[in-house]
Amino acid sequence: MPSLNWQALKPNQVSGTVFNELDDEHVLGELNMDAFEEQFKTKSQTAPADVGTLRAKVAQKTPSKVSLLEPNRAKNLAITLRKGGMAASDICTSIETYNQEALSLDFLELLERFIPSEYEVKLIQNYERDGRPLDELPEEDRFMVRFGKIPRLPQRISTLTFMGNFPESIQLIQPQLDAIIAASMSIKSSSKLKKILEIILAFGNYMNSSKRGSAYGFRLQSLDLLLDTKSTDRRQTLLHFIVNIIQEKYPELQAFHSELYFLDKAALVSLDSILQDVRALERGMEVTRKEFAIHEDNSVLQEFLTSNNDLLDSVVGDGKTAQDVYESAVEYFGENPKTTPPSMFFPVFVRFIKAYKQAEQENEQRKKQDVLSREWKTRPLSTSPKPEISQKVPMMPQMDLIAELKRRQVTPLVREGKDGAIEDIITGGIFLWNIYIGIRGPLSATNTPVFQGHVVLANPSLSL
């Protein structure tokens, strides 16, 4: 029959539960299991097991294997071994032969945590001294027994880890050392920067002469104060004024920052940490040399030392150079190298260069605005041209009629009679009509008089 992959309770876990009150044997005695076996049987047939016999076997089950490791440590080791995907013997053989290709750096760093402690070594020794078989130990314990017997295990793991990390360590350290060296040397050797500091010192002494007296120098942090000191009209700072003076009197100093290199990168370097990393590389190489002295026939160690000895010597030399030139540069500008790390020293110059460039742009904008302002003030008052007299818009028809009537002083014919008023209206209307035609021309489809809702009569006192 196929197996049911459930999580069974142990005999001591059943006590006091509902399962202690169940009688599954009675159910099996009442049921005919032949049909069930026929439908669920596997290809490989064995004799059916007796339930009573199974229970007896469970009760007589051998006790669980004794572990020499602390439970959490054993669990973590089991997880690590599964990640490695290698047999215990293959792992240990690769460590003994310095096989870097078989062991990844991540796996080596995990294994380094499980180097047996003195207490674990004693437990293993006592277990073997008692003559107890290793098969009674869990897989993790058996690995620790084999793992702990590797000669010079800590040194081997350290050497393998060092050789694996060496190329990446060099790639991280070398550019930082180069940045410190280049930035320190360029700052100290820049004649233009020196002249600008001289100009700033002159202005500061002039401003303080009546109060504090002259000074021989100033702390580099004082460069930040150039933006805080403003002119009387508050339109510019002392740095803006100095930048303008340099542009007018010392134009050759304007591009002083082109003589300074890698200041941004050097400002991010922790020189103490980098020098510690260099010393760690020296220690790792020394351990590797000792291992090769013991295993002179190991080609892996020999090839590594041959390829990387000179490279490490170069990095060590650059580390000493970086420390020397940095301390020299810091002292050259009146600072204390012990209390002034690169993260404090170089950013002062980075901020000053940025503020200097910004002041140059703002000065240029201010000059353009001043030129426009002067041009506006000196510009003659402009007289707006007289608008051309446009032609008179033709008057509406009724306005033309009224104007023409006034000009001719026409008096309409009025007939006496009962309907004289009506005749006046008619006669005046006809007269106006005739005048309209005389002025506007003969009637046509497009030349019909429009009186806008009323008729204008010859007699202004009458309207219809």
C-alpha cells in the first residue's frame, strides 16, 4: 500500500489526548479492506502488515540519536550543508587541497562559523574514546567529527577566504588611495589656490585692522564665513566682492579649481579604515605564506603567491604614500592631521569651489541687470505716434436724410382739406423717398431704403 505522509504523534504525545480513547483496530476488524487494497495497491506487493505488530514496533522503536551539538547550532549547520550541496567528505577534501573552484566564498564564510570550539572538540573526543559507533550520531555531528580533524582548520579556512576576496579587496582599496594621494598633492602644490587664500587674508586683515589687528593666517572653516558677511545694501557677500576683484585684477586665478583633482572622491574616503584594510591584506598574505611553507607541494598556494605578492607590495606602498602626503597637506594648511580626517578636510575646499562658481554666475547676472537698468534710465522719452485720422464711416440712411433736409431747408407741400394731415404725411413721405433715391441711387434688390423701424418726415414735428 502507498504511504500516507502525515505527521504522526509519538507515543508519549498521545497520552491525555482523544487519540488515547480511540480503537482503530476495532474499525479495521469490522471492515473488509480487500477492495481498498485493490484500488490503492502499488505495483510492488508485500504481505499486509498486522496493525497490532506495527504498534508493537512503534513502542519498541529505538531511542532518537544523541547529538553532541547544541540544537540550534545543529539546525543551522544542517541548513548550511544543504546550501553547499556537497557531501561532507567532498567539503573536507576541498578544504584540505585548497580547491577554490569547489568552494564558493559565501559557503566558506558560513563554514567558518562552525569551526569546532574547544568544548565541542572534547565532546567528540570523549565520544570516540568510549568506542561508541559514529552511526548513532546525526549527520551534522558526523560532519563535525570529520570537519574538526582537518589539520590547521582555522588557518585553511582563513587562507581560502583571503585568496577568494583578494582581487575584490584590491579593486576597492586602490582607487581610494589614489584619490587621497591626488587630492592632497594637488591642493598643496596649487599656486592659484595659494594666491586666492592670500587675497582672502588681505581682505580679512583690512576688515579687522581697527578691532582685532592683523592675522597671519586663518582656519580653513573660515572660508564658509565669506558667504555670511554681506555688503551694506545686502545685495552681495564678501565672496561675491572678492570674486569680482579676482575677475578684474587677477583673471589668471579664475580657473584655480582646474588645478585640484579628486576632491569629491577623497572627501568620501575614511583613511583610517583603508589603512586597516591594507594591514589586513598583509596579515592574510603572511598566513598564506606560512601555509605554503607547510604545504610546499600545493600548486594553488604557489600560484597565488607568485601572482599577487608584487601587487600587494604596491598597495602597501601606496597606503604609506597616501598617509604621508595627506598629513603633509593638512599641516600645510594649518590643521591637525590627528583630529582632521579627510571627511572634514576636503569638503571645505569642495564647498568653497561650489560657492565660488555660484558667486561668479550671480555677479554676471547682476552686471547684465545693471546694464539693462542704465539703458532704461538713459533712454529718451518716446512720444506715441498720432493715430491716423480714419475716414468717416458713412452715416446710416436716416442720418443722411436728416442732414440733407437740414441743408436744403425743404418745406413740404401741405394741401388744405379734410384729410390734409394725411396728405402731408404722404407728400412728405414721397418727397423723402425721392430724396433717398436721388442720394442712394435707383432702387434695386440690394438698394432698398431701411428706416430702422420708423419713417423720418419732412416735418420734424410729425412722425409715424
